[in-house]
Amino acid sequence: MSCLRCGKLMIWLNGSISHTHDNNYYECKNCKIKVIKRSDDTITEIEQ
């Protein structure tokens, strides 16, 4: 997933190819933001 602010690739924090999650957590090392992508494809930025 690309960062909402800078467009760089975000790190998938709870990722595993063999498991599916309802909520996926991502972090951008460049902007230092974290987001949640829910199963309905809504994306929410987590407050630090």
C-alpha cells in the first residue's frame, strides 16, 4: 500500500500471506504515520 501523504511504500505490520485479517495495519517510515485498512477498504490514519 502507498502512503497517503508521500506516496512511498508502507510497511505491512500485521502481514502474513498465509493469514487474512479484517484490519490490516501499515506504517510509513518516511512520514512516521500509521494507518488501518479495514475489510471494507476504508483507510483510517491512527493518531500518534
